[in-house]
Amino acid sequence: RRTDGLVDGPNASHITPSALDRWEARLEDLFAGRPYDMFDAALSDTVSRFPVDIQPFKDMIEGMRMDLKKSRYKDFDELYLYCYYVAGTVGLMSVPIMGIAPESLASTESVYNAALDLGIANQLTNILRDVGEDARRGRIYLPQGELAKYGLSDEDVFNGKVTDKWRSFMKNQIKRARMFFEEAEKGVTELSQASRWPVWASLLLYRQILDEIEANDYDNFTKRAYVSKVKKFASLPNAYGKSLLSPISTRQTNLTKA
């Protein structure tokens, strides 16, 4: 959260590449047990007790460096890399803390891949929700080639008019984000039971933002899609119910045996 705030927070205009270099050096210090402040101390304590790797944290800082020098992405491969840096890394940071269910028969790699997919799905959802807000800052986090495929340009994004071309483009982008959420679901059930409910809640709630973009007739220029408190609370029992299910890998094995 603090790393992301460096380039999106109130002091973002003062952040330079050298400031991010200093932030990375500070990260290495806390992993070495030399925290700078109480927040660093909390993280330093965590990484001393859980098998947390430093690389996802360093990769997130690399994503912040991209934000300083890049405001366009030519294709989805470029955008995917950015999404990995700024959000997929969160999934990789979190799995060692949340833990994998002892009864899970899934490979560790598949669980980490699902966590990565959830981070990508969340970031793609953020991007689609914030098109208008980002455009006002001169940024377009949409694949340039795919915009062109639908007959759209940067100018159309900056003008902010919902057209049939825009609706068609957005339907395809939303379809892709939902695909990543579906892939992420496969790994949530493999987490330790104590961790499943908040992750399921996060997944179900965030995915609903895509529904709200559709409900706004794909106007993500002037309307911010959000999930109402009523819908949020209504999702929690569903998330809790899903958290009680045994890992998919275990169920599949039992079904095969039966």
C-alpha cells in the first residue's frame, strides 16, 4: 500500500527514480532485519516468521518505475507485465502468509499461479473502472492495438464518449478480466481455511465492479462503478459458504476414487 502510494498519493509529483531506488534499499534493509520505522518493523517481523521472498516486493517497485516513465501500453503483453508488477505481486506476497491447506493436493505452483491471476484480475478491473480518472491525468492503461482494432484512438478515450465501438471494446476487456477471476477461483479453495473467507469476499466483491460497469452502459468516463454496501454485505454469506468447502484438488481426487 505504501509503495503504491508513492506514485499515486499526494506526493506523487515529487517522486523520482532515485526516490524509488532509496525505497528499494530500505526494503532490502528491512528484509535484513534493519527496519527504518514501525511499519518496516512490522514487515521485518513478518518476513522473519514466514517464507516470504523479497522478489515480488522488488518487482512492485519496478512497477512504480514504469508509472514514472510510461503512460501507454501497445498490447496486452505489455499491460499484463505492468499488472503483474503492481498487483500480481500482491498475490505472491500473500500466499506464504495465508498458507496452503494441509489437505490440499494441488501443486504449490498452481496455487501461486491462481494468486497471480487474482492480482491481474483485480488490476484489470481497476483499469476498466478508472478509465476516465486516468485519462484526466494523461494516462491510458488500455492496449493500444486493441483500441485500434475497434476503431478507437487515444482521442476517443480523452473525449470520453460512449459509442457502440466503445461498448464492443469494453465487452471484450471485461470478458478477459472475468477469465482471470475464473482462473483465480481454482486456487482460493486450496488456501488454509482461515484465509479463504477474506479472499473469496475480495474476489466476489471486486468482480461485481465489472457488473456495475455494464450497468452504467460502459460509461467509465464520467461514472465510477462501485458496489453498494447492500450488495457487499449480501456477498459475504456466499463467500463464507465457499470458504467452508474442502479444496477442489481433494474433492476431485475423492470423486475419482468413488
